[in-house]
Amino acid sequence: MRINRWIALLAGIVALLSLAACGGGQTAPTAVPASQAAQTDRSDPAPDKPESKTETETNAEDTMRFFINDTEVAVAWEENASVTALTELAKAAPLRIDMSMYGGFEQVGALGTELPRNDRQTTTQAGDLVLYAGDQLVVFYGSNAWAYTRLGRITDKTAAELADLLGNGSVTITITNGG
């Protein structure tokens, strides 16, 4: 009697797996608006596109906006799981992060949530954006060496301009995505 139950159970599992494999989840391609393109899966780029950058990564760079107080700065974002998670957070609502000066070379602020991290021993430069301890955003206007996850780099400001923006007291960082 027990053997019959096991055979029936095994046959049911095989049938379910067969049905799932036949369906394949294939649907006709549909156009995705640019504002939603960053939500697509990065692990499955279109086969006829070059591997250098996926459409998702380009769209994330085009729509993520970074402000120091009211000054928008250009950021070259890294391609990693932390930036992907940050992108999704910023899509849900603009992120406003209250920053505090630390050490005379950086501003640090709590994100309010943990992001995936891939810490590496790093020597930072003015303009580097990093994740510290998984839940702290750090923006450098000087240099430091520590284990961080790189998020990006401010590309349109000199070290002196960054020191002016970041080196005179607390600031608010705002990160938006999608508009």
C-alpha cells in the first residue's frame, strides 16, 4: 500500500514538472516604457545586443538623479547589486538622507535600510560614493582607506567644488529615479 502511494506521489510530481516545462513561461515581447526598463532582469540581456552594457544599466544611469542639498551632481553609477537595490528604493519614493560630516573628509548618512554589499578594501577619492556597513551612504570630499562597497562617483565637480558643497556642515542628499 505504501509503495502505491509513493508511486502516485512521484507520478504527480513528474506530471507537474512536465506541465511547467511545457508552458515555459514564454509570452510575446511587449514594449517597456523607459521609466520601467530598470526593473527588468539584468541577468537576461537580449541575445542580439552587445554585452558591454544592458539597456537596464543605461536607463538606470539616465534616470537616477543625485542632489547635494539643492545642487544636482552627475554620478557615474557602478554596476552591482547595491546600486540595483538603491535604484529600486529611489523608484518607490525619493530618498532623502540627512548627512553628517565625519573625519573632515566625508559626509555619512543612514539609508534606513540595508542594501546588498560587496565590501572591498578601498582608498577613496573626492567624489566617491560608497556603502558602509550595508546601510550608510558615504560621500567623500577627501580621501580615506577602508572596506566599502562602491556605488558610484561624482563626475562633474572638482575636489575643491566638492569640499565647498560637503565640507561646511551637514547636508541633505536626495536620490530620485524616474523623473
